[in-house]
Amino acid sequence: MRSLLVILSLSFSTIVFSQSADEIAIRKVMQEQQDAWNNYDIEGFMQGYWKSDSLQFYSRGYITKGWQQTLDNYKKNYTSKEQTGQLTFKLNAISPIETGSYYIMGEYHLKRTVGDAQGEFIIIFKKIDGQWKIIADMST
């Protein structure tokens, strides 16, 4: 039994320590977004995005350009706590593109009284002024 605990502990340590500081920071941004969403704090959720007119969000065949327009769309489409529900992200892949940028492939799940929703996403993070920000988001 003791050897099993040692093996499990070492396996967990390898998983945790094999993540780079950048990956840990990116996961933190995603967790903060999830927490803000679940508190019906759309502005807080948007803090993970690059506050720029160059931000791009692609969904349902439309490209939205700009942080403010993306925020406005979220506010228009999610007008109550019942519509935002409880968000859970599942991050399936976090991979570097080049120094200072990563892509994330994952899934989102919304548990809601008005009907659950789910889909996939690809997000591109870039380190801007020392902070990890989403510069492009494609969600289905």
C-alpha cells in the first residue's frame, strides 16, 4: 500500500511539475474566467481577453472584432444568471506556438435551468505586458 501511495505521489508530482510556469499561468486565467462567469460577472470574465480592437472572436460563422464588441455580445446573449448558469472548462491541450504564445483546445459545459449548452473551443493566448491574454477565440 505504501509503495502505491509513493507511485501515485510521484506521478502527481511529475504531472504538476511538467507544466511550465506559462501553462500554470494560463490555467489560472481560465480558472479566473470560469469563476467570474459562475458569479455572473461578465466583465470579470472578459478580463482574460486582450482589451484591444484587434481581439477576434469567431462563433456561429461570424467574426467579432474588438474587446468591447465581444463584451457587448456576451451581455446581449447572457442577460441573467439563469442564462449563464455554471461553466466548466475542460482543457484538452495546451501547446506553445512560439515564445510568448500558446493555443488551447478544449470544451466548455454550461449547466443551466434554461437548458444546458456545450461546445468546443480553440483559444490563442499571448503574453502582453507580462500578462497572459486571449487574443483569438473560436467557440462552437
